[in-house]
Amino acid sequence: MSARLEQLRQSIESILGERARNPRIDRGELPVEAAPADYVAVASILRDHPDLAFEELIDLTGVDYSTHARGAGGGRRYAAVCHLLSIRHNRRMRLRVFAENDEFPVLDSLVEVWPGVNWYEREAFDLYGIVFEG
């Protein structure tokens, strides 16, 4: 385990508190989950807090857990996963949020946080039917 990655995990736990669900180091990467209600707030903090400074959203993808790892999201089927980069600190991480409704998956849009996410959210809608409000 990298000391830098462990330091980032601890910073995220300290700064986000209960909003960060299950921050852990897994295969040399740091995935963090957020509740749908906290999604935009967590993304804003990850971008704006000087100790984190994830100013670059590299990618957002939709994921369908219909047959693989359904237990990961408490049985939820659809998720959006953001791949983030802090240029200032030269670090990467993933932010994942599960849609609450499997029949009609809806999440808040991150366009106000990272305007370039617009195209990625449209792609997740086209491929998985995840609706991004806002």
C-alpha cells in the first residue's frame, strides 16, 4: 500500500466524514462511494478543498451491476463512476454513486461542478438509461 494513497484516504475520511462511504485502498486505487443525496456536495468538496483539489474530471461512466457484484451497492443495479485527477497533488481517485431506483435510475448532474461532464452523462443515459437531473 502506498503511503501517499493512505494519506489521501485519511484526508478524504477527515474532510468528508460520513459523506464518504467506504473509502478504501483496493488494488492500488482509491474508490469512494457517496449517497445520491450527497453526490453533488461531495463532488464540490473534492474539487474545492485545497488538500484534495480534484479539479479535473477525466471520465464518468455508467455501470450496470445486474449480474456482477450486486452486493457492492446494497443490491442496487445502476451506478455512475467518476474518475478524478488532482493536477496540483498528482493523485487520482474514483467516486461512485448508486441510483436509488433500479426501474428508473436518476442521479443529480455534476455539470455545475465539472462542466465537461455533460457529454459523459449523456453517454451514460444513452447506454444505461441513467437520467441526470439538472
